[in-house]
Amino acid sequence: MRHIDAKRYPYALELQVSGMHCENCARRIEDALQSLDVIAEAKLPGTVIVRSKHPLNKEACSKAVREAGYEVAETQI
């Protein structure tokens, strides 16, 4: 994961995403999440770290992933 200043992005959420198998999948999920004005970093085979300057809405993040064609299996803060 690239270095992100945790002081500037204090809110974090870890998503376990099923169906993310390649770099194209990862990029599609990152793009979908970043439309929510967050920073998203996908790590194969199925982890996505979402960071924000504001409290994160787990349901909005899950919905963005679903709309990209994937399923969120689990979330952690």
C-alpha cells in the first residue's frame, strides 16, 4: 500500500471483497470507491483498504463495490 498520512485520513475501513482476482478487478473497485471521495487501495486477492478524512459509511462503500459487480464478504474498522 502506498504511504498515506494517517493524520490526514484518520478514518479507515477494511473490506474483504469476493470475486476480485486481477489488477483490472482491483482498479474497477478502487475507482468505484473513490467516487465516494475516499482513498481506496485494493490488494489481491481480496482486501481493500478505504481511508477518509471523514467518518466512513460502510453501507455506501459496500453498495459501491456491489455496483461495480463484486460482493463485500466482510468489513472491519
